[in-house]
Amino acid sequence: MLSYLQRLGAVSISMFERLGRGSLFFVNIVFSVPSVIVRPRLLIAQMHSVGVLSFSLIVISGLFVGMVLALQGFYTLSDFGAEGMLGVMVSASLIRELGPVVTALLFAGRAGSALTAEIGLMKATEQISGMEMMAVDPVKRIMAPRFLAGLISMPLLATIFSAVGIVGGYFIGVGLLGIDEGGFWAQMQAKIDFSEDVMNGLIKSVVFGWVVTWIAIFEGYDAIPTSEGVGRATTRTVVHSAFAILLLDFILTALMFGDI
């Protein structure tokens, strides 16, 4: 029993210690962001890496998610004679919830893991140490551009995911199931509010982009400089990002749409 408590205490201390180092690391990145604005070429290159290269995955996933939502929603709404509300159901589900959350999970799996592996390999091959020896701050040169690129790319990708998903729902609802086209768009325009739905979904995507990029960069920077250590750091990025996304989604949804 005593050994179990000792292991539990050691794990807890290690967790809080890593959380503290991660917080200090984030503060250092924030203070390094102005240097990225002065050198926008670094930011543009990283936005291409984490954003543009994730575009096809987001578009294809959003299209099929919207199509599935339309199919499932139609047969559920038809039981109540409310097939005309299909556009509202699809758009509200995507804009409020599925767009930010699914995009963030895909972003963590594709861009987050790539960031961790890239920075971890830089550390393993002593490129970061070499930069420090040449008086080049790796946080300003490597970490800050990637963090800002992830923070900007994630809301854009979530918006594209939701838009493509709505188009996919339109193809199924109007083209396949015979929903009235005018009613599909009119109900959506009447029921979806910009401030309560669109802006809240945008806030979610910004928060998810912040936490996923932060986790990915810190795990790569904190990885053990071996091939095994980089692999474990990449796995931790995906797992921790998924937990953080779902937890923050619950908190933000309760604050935005609940009575809390």
C-alpha cells in the first residue's frame, strides 16, 4: 500500500512539474510572437505546413460528415414530420459542435503529430543545441512561428469543414432525399444566429487550435532525444490533445449554451 501511494505521489508530482514547465514554455512563446510578425516568411511557411497540407483531409472529412448527418437527420426528423428542418439540424450540428471538434481531432492527428515529430527530431539530431550555440533563440526561430501558424490555421480549417459539411448535407437532403431547396436554405438562415452559433463555434476552434499547437510543440521540445523518445512524444501529443479537446469542448459548451 505504501509503495502504491509513493508511485501515485511520484506520478502526480511529475505531472504538475511538466505542467509547470509547459506553462513557462508557453509564456516564452507568447513573448516571442512579435519576432514572428517581423519575419512573416517563417509564418507563411509554417501555415503551409500545418494548414494547407491539412486542407484535403479536412475537406473530404467534412463532406462525408455532412452527408452522414443529413442521412441520419432525415430519417429521425421524418418520424416527427419535420423534414424541412434538415438544413437547420445539419448546420447547427456542424457550426456549434462537430466542425470545431472533429477538425481539432483531425488537426491533432495530422498537424500536431507532425509538429512534435519534427521538433523532436531537431532535438535528437542536436539542431536545437547548435542553434543555441550560435546565439539563435530556438523559441523565436522554431517554436513561435509554428505556434502562431497553428493558432491561425485551426479556425480557418474548422470554417472550411463546416461549410463543406453543409454542402454535403445539401447534396444528400435536396439532391437525394428530395427536400425543398428553398426551405433547406431559408430555415437555415432563419434559425442560425451569427453571434450565438457562428461566433461561439469560432471561439471553440481558436481555443482548440491554441491547446493542440501548444501541446504538440511542447511535447516535441521536451521529448527524449532518441527515436523511441520522439515516438512516445508523438503518441502523447495525439492522446493529450484528444483529452484536452473533449474536456474544453464540454466546458465551453456549458458556458456558451448552458445555464452555468
